[in-house]
Amino acid sequence: MYRLTWAALVLLLASCSSGGSAKFSNAPKQDKAPANGLLAHCTEVASESSYCTALVSDTMSRPALIGLDSGRVCLADQQFQYDLSHSSSLALDGDALYTCRCSENITQINLTTGRRLDIFVGCTGIAVDDGQPIVYHPQDSEQQLRRYDSFDALIGGLPPQVLPGGLPVESIAAHKGVLYGAWHSADRIQRLPIGQDVPGEIVLENYDDWIRGLDVLENGTLVVVKGIAGQELAFFDAATGRHLRDLPLALDPRYVVAGIQCASN
């Protein structure tokens, strides 16, 4: 545990103290980049009935694909390594992955080319609903939910819609017009239909642990990244909180998993 906690601390301090500027950057050169992004690189995992895209970190972070049938983890090539903080939320738009960095900005990673773009919008959580990014924005001492018309609008600095309500959380996800959120260590999640003011609570059966990320599958299954290192997934009924199963991940113990967005075949 000390090794994992120390690795997480080193990554967080290094990535959040390095500053940066609003700019594109390229991944280190290699002979041949993946032709069709992470899914093409991880074809076996992508063929499972469901899978999640995640960020996996030791001293650097890189994208990975997690199979929800087997628990297999396929890491992106080593060219896809970045100095990112352990954000527990991420969003996908085609080949682009978005994650919050140190509450100060949003980082976009192109999963095919490795190109990185830092977008200077404050962010403590990010999700996507029907193609529209939703950003949990630090506003003075409060948190503000902001919805953009598209990812192009987010990148272009167009004004967002400020949503009513809020979620006192560190991880967020969106599914069919509903926001789900959780504190970093909890026995329950918050559920807020987009446009409403007050969230409801769903108590998770037999659970009281770290939550390093969450998402909801098309069949209504809530997926939670479990534990301080996120080396296991826990599955619940998203409507009732009933525990369905746990899935240990086939991953080197030096890694920390944080943030997921899931899909079903």
C-alpha cells in the first residue's frame, strides 16, 4: 500500500506543480503510430461484451482499455504517456479523451496520434451526455455544472449553459440525461437528473471504499473503480444500489487506475 500511495503522491505533486501553457504537444516519435486509436491497439479487449477506457498511472499516465468480462487491461503504447493528475473523471469524443488536470484545465489526448491539447477551463470533473460535455467547474468556493453544446464549443471557448443544482462529489459520469457522482471514499453515489436542483442518493450494497471513477452501462449497471489503487471494479444496479459482482483487474500492482468511460458491444 505504501508503494502505491507514494507513487500516487509523486505523480500528483509532479504533474500539478509543473504548470503549463495552452498548447498542443506531440507524443515522442515512434516508427509507426496505431492506425485507429486505442480500440485498434486493443482488439481482444474491445471484442468483449463491455469494456471501459481508463487512465492508468505509475509516475506517468497513459490510456488503457479494460475488459469487463475478463478483467484484462490493455495499455496504450509507451508513446502515450503524460504528466496528468489522478482525475477520477474522463470523457470520450471519438478518438479524443478528455480529463481534468489539477482543477486548473482540461487535457485532451488524441488516442490515435498521441497529440495533447491543454484547454484552460477550470475542471474538477468531466462527463459527456448525448455528445455534450458537462464540466464541473470550480467557481470561487462553489462548484458549478456547465454544459457545452459540443466539444468544439468547449475547445473554442464558447459560453456554456450553467446547469442548476450541484453534486458534492469528486467523480462524475452521465448516462441518458442523468448525472452520477461520488466522493473519493463513500458508501453511496449521488444521482441528479440534468436540469434539476437536488440530487438523490443511492446507497451501494456492502460497499464502503474508495471510488476512483464510475460510469453506467447501457443495461443500467453502475461500474465503480474500487480501492485506493483502483485495481478492482465493483458492479451495482444503478437504480437500487444492489451489488452484482466484483472483478479484479489483471494489472501490475504498481499501477493506479482512475477515471473510466464504458461502452457495450
